[in-house]
Amino acid sequence: MSDRALARRQWEAAQEREAVLDLDGALALYRAARAADPSYLPSQYDYFQLMRASGSVQQLRRELAWPDPRGGPLTLCLAQVTRLRRDDVSGGRRLWALIEAGREGCPLSLGVLFLGQWVFTVDLESRFLASGATLVRDAPESWRLWQFYCNGLVRAGRTREVAAVVRRAIALATNGFAKAHLYDMLHSYDAVGGWEAEAIAAALARDERPGVAMLSIWDDPRIWDERVRLARARGAWWLEWQAFTERGRRKIERSEPAAALIDLDRAIVIADRAGKAPLQIVSYMARGRANAKLGKLQGAERDLLHAIALGPEAEDPYYLYQSWHNLAHVYESAGRFRAAAHAVDQFVSLTRDPLPGSDDHWMSLHDAGTIRWKAGWHAAARVDFDSMVQTIDLLHRENGRCNGYYFAGEYYERSGDLQRALAYYRAGACQRDVLSIDGQDLAGLVRVYEQLDEPDSAEAVARFHDSAPERWQATEIPLLPEVLASRGRVADAVRVAQAWAERQTRGGHVQATALAKLELADLLLREGRSQATLREATAVDSLARSLTLTDERIRAGTLRGRALFALGERRGALRALEAAATLAAAHPTADGVLTTQLALADALAAAHRPQAALAAYDLAARTVERVTIGLRGDVDRAGYRERHLRPFDGALRVLLGAPHPPRAALDAAVLWAERRKAAALALATTDAARPPAPLDRPALQRRLGPREALLDYIVTDSLVAAIVLTDRGATVARLSITRDSASLLVERLRRPLVTTFAGRLDLSRAPYDLTLAHALYAALVGPLEPALAARDRWFIIPDGPLYALSFEALVTSAAPAGPKPEYAAASYLLDRVQVSYLPAAQFLSPAADRGGTLAGARVLAVAGDAPGSAREVAAIRGAFSPARVRVLSLDTATETAVRAAAGPYAIIHLATHAEVNTTDPLASHLRLWRDGGNDGYLHGNEIAMTRWRALARAARRPVGVRNHRRPAVRGRGVDGIGARVPRRRRPGRRRDPVARRRGLGRPDGHVLPRAGGR
């Protein structure tokens, strides 16, 4: 027999025990109420919630495994639901299908209530509203059921109705504890006025029961301190664990990881003592994050691996995949990209089934792509990013949500597909309610419109963004001033920035005012109003000191110094810049140190103090070398790439500025040029092995033979020069060509060779401009000829736009003019010079290492799935004795196998597909088979990382060529180093320079037969 009256009295008594934080007593009374009447929903639901939240999942499963016949459908539902593991999503979906079909005896409302909160994300949220309405009608005394119903209203977008529903619930509540929680809900939905909120808080504060009194400190940072104190005083270990964990997590979000560790250490002690895996995984994951943010990567790895090991017992896929997520970033920070890729793939896998259309899944794909991108595995990264975009599109089709559009736009912007980037930024900015538009989408639109040279559109979007500052964060600044300044309308930009600075000043937010005034000061300096710049920067310095805003003080000091220099007060300017640089060094950030040292160095150089300027450039350069590979977002890396060479360029200007620099300046310039290109190489290929240490001029000369020369080109915005080293001499030549002219001429020369027709290249009909090739020779090589006499083996180190130029195809003497190009009559550099390419001078190997022959060399032939690959491999077998050839056949040619086997071989032939990507050169790759250890994309930078002895020969059989309207290598320095493998050319054989690129070279100089009979 059931006793509903007794069950209700015991349930109310349990509520009173909760009010005084006696959770053990409350659970005992809930058990008694369930025994008195197992069909009474409030006691069953409250017990279910408390046991689940306290981590007692296994105990709850045992207690509810066999339905009590007196409980009818309620205990049947509880048994069916709790028999499932909480991470058994497919089992939860099967059970829901049976409940929905009416085949399990569990009513829909109860199935939604329990299953939707037990099995992780069985998608029942759309059913919460109807289910909640039924449940509160049957059990109006339960405040937790009213909470469930209100959550359903919010998810259905009916937030305005919540206040009336809560007020009705308050009228029906039968005890003070329930009323207190309902008043707390009323306040949380912002449905009460100030006076009513104060009255509610005062009434709750007067309640002597600690579980009620703590509800009165809404939005107070002391709430978690108070929870800790009250829970410890009452012996409520679970509430104490919750308070420590939540307080620690909030400190992490406030960028206070050291303070968070204190709380999380205590939370772990409590959870370990209780032996509750669902609680342990939460605390270990959070502490792992805190350690990661502090740079304690070993501690972070240890905590996160422990959390992952707890996953099966905890049955909580959310914290399991978040542990993998954080572990991936720990490995990424440590430069362990293969481990990071494995961890992030676990993150992707664990979010795919439970959450096929959720934000977590597309974010996991975004992280996977970002990690592979940073590692230099761009082809594999594109696969992840493309999957991310597909998931975002699916999410929109299924429920109209536009989350993730910014990240899709960012991906296409980074990849150079500006039209698609524009489409996604537009969708992100237009599909939602105007006031909820993310400022990131609008900022993305502005960037893309400016890159597309549509300044009017960029200005219109910036004006739209700036028209609604109420949706901004407190420290956000307008977009319009920078857009106007970029169009040369600096005076208009200053007026807008001035109005915004005045508005922020009236608002009284000190940091926001400082940031607004800094933007204004920068624009004033660009307008040439140095005195006004000085005034605003001095005001910012005063504001920043009041709140110890270090970054703002550094920026203000730098602007003050630059303004004083412009006013002719050089001593005061240098003092201000030195003070800013000292402050930045005491509180180092990459941006702060780089910016202040650059400003100081430029000023010292202008003041004709070259040694002091070089010292400041050196500090800035060391910052670049230290932080380049640690940059997070790729948009940040792209922005950083625009200025990361400035310290090196400045030093080279100082050293090579004179018409005839002295030998000491030349020696220093050699080292600076090596550092410059090594930093660019690190930015391009973040997972590559560290480049060799720089070599000074004498060491480089000792590595050169009597017929060899090293040509190191330097291309900056204000200087184009070449350092020429031989075993007997060294010189530097200032070239008359400019960077812009070189870029234009190289692009014109290459354009016919990379233009596609119907998606394909037709090199047999691509004209090669002999006159243009001769003009480039005259500009880039002709002035160096006196220093290169009797040298026919050149090591060329290109720079900037010259990376896209094949020097060996330059025309040394043009053929007579005629209606058709006389390729055979022209003379090419390759006719008399052997050319090798190096990424930087320190990569020049000793002469002894280059002097060997390929006699007796062993060959590794890799058979891919390219057409004709079998014939190529057969031809290699015929050209070498069987003992010298090893073949990796189609079924064994995985990337892992090739990388492991290739080391001892002097010749490697890869008869496989290749993909050339000129928009993203680092995505170019050779295609092999994937396996558990590698993705099957052998990228250029992965080849650079190897210790192979061979000069790799690959079947140049592109399967995809993208956007050949752009040069293969853009930007400054070694931005596309992976796009081309250094090539050697032998002088003496005259031939069409285009056709020269087509065959597959063999050690004896012959050309192996190609598929198709060529």
C-alpha cells in the first residue's frame, strides 16, 4: 500500500533539510518518501536530481534498477532510463523511439524529464515545453519541476512568459524553501524592478537557514566564498566541492589561473576522498586547464590524462571530450603536433555522434584544422576546415542557427577565397536579430571589403557596426576611423575618434577611455598633429597609472616618444621611448616589446646612432624569434607576418645604407640576413626542426669551393640588394630595381605559365616572355657579374617576390626580335651556371658533403596511385641493378612507411599524385596512403624536417591546381618555403626553359619515360 500523505510530509521535511544544507538528511528523507509512495513524482525527481548532481550515478542505478510495482509508470521509466550508461547516446535514442511509439509503458512527459537529463544530449529539448506543462499541472508543489518548465519556455524563445509562470508557481508553493528558489528564478530572468529585487534579497537574507540566505547575494563575487564557508560549517562536502570547483573555473575565465589552482587543488582532494568519478573528472579537467594557462604543461598533461582515464567510469562525455580538447592545446603549446592531432581527433570523434549539429562539433573541427595548419600540414587542415563548414551549414539548415559563420568566413579569408569569406561574414551579420550581431562578423566584412578594394562597402559596414555601441563590450572601439584613415581621410577619422573618446570620458570607464584616447592619439600622429598627439598620450598615461593599466601605459609612452621626435625634441623623445621599452621589458608581451623596441630603434637610427639602433633592433628581433611559432589564431599569424621582419629590415637598412658599406657592416649584414630568413622560415613551417645556427662570413666562405658562389638577396620596402660571397671575396650590391617593380615583373613573367584553361594547365602553349626574362636578368644578376667571374655553381637565396622566380630560366642574351619567340636562339642562365636554392645561408652544407657522386647509390621507388606509376617504377628497376633498388608498392606506400624507410637512400622517386596550391603554398603536397600515424599528405615542410640524404625526385603530376592567377609565393621572406623543393640545374644543355621543367631527372642525365608516351 502507498501513503501519499506521508510521502508528501517526508518530501517537505527533506526540503527543510536542504534549506539548512543537511544533504545527507535530505537524501534519507527523500528515500523514505519514495518508500511511502513510489508514484509520488516530486520526491522521486528531487532524489534523482540530487543523486545525479552529487556524482552518485552508480548507486542511483542500483537503487532504481527494479521498478516498484506500486510506482506504476514512474518507477518503470526510472528503471528503463537509469539502466543505460549516461554516455550511451545510441541506446538513449533507441529507448526514446520506443517511448515515443508507446511501446514501453513510460509516458512521454516522464520520458522527456528523465531521459533528457540522464543520457547526454539525446535531442529532446524541443519536447521540454510540452512535457513541463504537463508535469507542473500534476505536481505544482515542486519548484524543480517549475524550473524545468521555465527552461523549456526559454529554449522555445518564449522568455517573456517566464515571469508570469514563476509568479503563478510562487502562489502555489507550499513551503518557504520552494518559494525562495522561485523568487531566485524570478530575479534571474530580469523580470522584477529594482525595488522588488531589493525586497526579495532582503527577505531571503533575513531567513536564518543557510540554504536560503545564500540565494540573496545575487551577482556578488562573494557568493562562492560564502558557499564554501557555509558548506564547510555544515559538513556538506558535495556543496563545498561544487563551490571550490566553480570558483576555480571562474578564476580561470578571469585570467587568474594561479589563484584558480588553490581552489581546484581543494576540489580534487574532496572529490578523490569521496571517490566520485563524475566529480573527479570535472575537477581534474579544470585543473589541467589552469596548469596549461600557467605554462605548466607537464602538470596539465598529467591532470588531463587522469581525467580521460576517469571517463568510462564517470560516464560524462562532455568532460571527456573537453579533456581531449584541452590536452590537444597542451600538446600544441609544447610543439608536439602529432600528439596534438591525435588528441584533437578524439575531440572530433566524441562530439560527432552526440552532437551532430552542435557548436562543440564544428569547434572541434576548427581546432583540428588550426592545429594541423600550425604544424604546416595544410592539405590535411583543409579537410578539417571543409568539414567544419559543412557542419556549420548543416546546423543552419536544420534549425536556422548561424553560429560559426564567422569561423567559416575566417577560414576562407585566410585561404584567399575572399568571395566565399564575404558570403559567410554577410550571413553571420544578417541572419540574426540586429542587436545580437557579433561584431566579429562585421569586422570580418570590413577586412574583406578592403582586400577586395571596395572601400565604400567597407565604410558602410563600419558605420553600421559603429551605429549600435550598446551591443559592444565595454572596451571595444569603433571600426570607422581606421577605415577612413586607410582611405586617406585622416581628418574625418580623427573627428569620429574624437567624438568616441569624449563619449567614453563622459561614461567614466577608465580603461575604455584610455583605449579610445590611444586610438585618437595614433590618428592624430598620422595626421601630423604631433602636439595634439602628445596631449592625448599624456592624458592616457595619467589614466593608466590610476588603475595600473600597464599595456595602455606602454602604448601611451611610445606615442609620446614618437610625437616628441616629430616635434624635434629628440632627447625627450628618446627618454620617453626608452621608458616605454623598459616598462615593456618589465611586463613582457610580444606586442609590447616588439612595438617599443622598433619605435626606439627607428628613432635612434634617425638620430644617427647606429650602434644603439642595432641593439634595439636586436631586442625586437629576439622577440620575433621567440614568439613567432607560439602565435595562436592564424589571423593573428597573418597580421604578425606583415611586421615580423621589420626589426631585421631596419637593421639591414642601417648596415647597408651607405653606398660602400665597410667590411664590418657587411659581416654584420650577413648574420642579420640569416636571422631574418630563419625567422620567416619559422613562421612558415612551425613544426620544422630548428634551422642551423647562423654562420658568419668567414665560415660561409670556407664552405664554398673555387667555382662556387653564394647569392643572398635582400628585398625590403626600401632596399633591394644582394650579398655575394665566394671563397676569396665578399661584396654587397645595391640593385636599382624596387620591391614593387620586382614583384610586378615576376608576376608578369609567370602568369602565362600558371594560367588555367578549363581548370587545367597547358604549358605546351604557354608563351615565355624572353624580353621580360632578359630585363629581370639585367636588373637582378647583371650587376653581380663582376663578383661572379669564373663561378659556375651558384647557391641562390631568394627573398620576397623572388621566391616565385626561376633564376636559371633568365635570359642572358635575347634572341633577335621576330614574329615568334626564338627560344632555341636565346641564351639562358642555365646554359652556363648550375643553380641550387637555399632557404637561408646557414643551410649551405660543407663542400665535402656536396662532393660525392651517385655511383653505387641506392634508390627508393614509391609506387602511388598516379596513372603510369607502375611503368615509372619498372623503368627505375631497369636503370639500376636489383640490389640498389627498393620498391614500396601501392599497398605498402603509406606516409609512415615512406618517412621511416627513406633515410638511407641517396635517391627517392615518388611516382604519386601531387597537389599544387598557389593560394596556400604550404598546402601543396605529395599524396600517399594514410594510416594510424599520418594523414597521407606529405607536405613540403615535412620533407624539410626529414633527415633524408636524397634529393627527392617526384612525379610532377598535379591533381589539382588552384587560383593560379596569384603568384605561388606571396608576402615577405620565406612565407611559402614549402611550395618548392630546392632544385639543381646542370649547365650546358640548351632547351626551352618551360619544357626543361617537364621530365623526371635521372642520375645519368637522361629523362625517364612518362605516362602517355612522352
